[in-house]
Amino acid sequence: MKLSQKRAEAVQDYLTSKGYINTSIAQTSWLGEAAPKVECDGNKVTNGLINCLAENRRVEVQVEFIQ
């Protein structure tokens, strides 16, 4: 979960530094292992497992406009 949090915060920091978002209205959340995109079999670290888990290392950005 800590890695997911750091990844989400890094993306928010980048978008803020470029002026794409305003931190006063931005909200960051992370899910980590709670919401995998794909399920991977195996508990031994192999190239196949690492490649399978790559899809789960992601950041999803949701933009909502409030009027």
C-alpha cells in the first residue's frame, strides 16, 4: 500500500507542478492490492510473474468538473 500511495502522490505532485491541477481541489487516493487489474498466479518471483503484475502498477486519474 505504501508504494501505491507514493505512486499516486508522485503523479499528483507532477500534475500540480505543471499547473494541470490545483492542489486545493485535488484529491489523491490509492488502492494497492485491494483493487488489482489482473490476478497473477504464483508466489515465486519469476519473469512471468513480474510481467503479469506490471498491469497492476498503474495510476488512474479521474477528472470531475463541478459547476
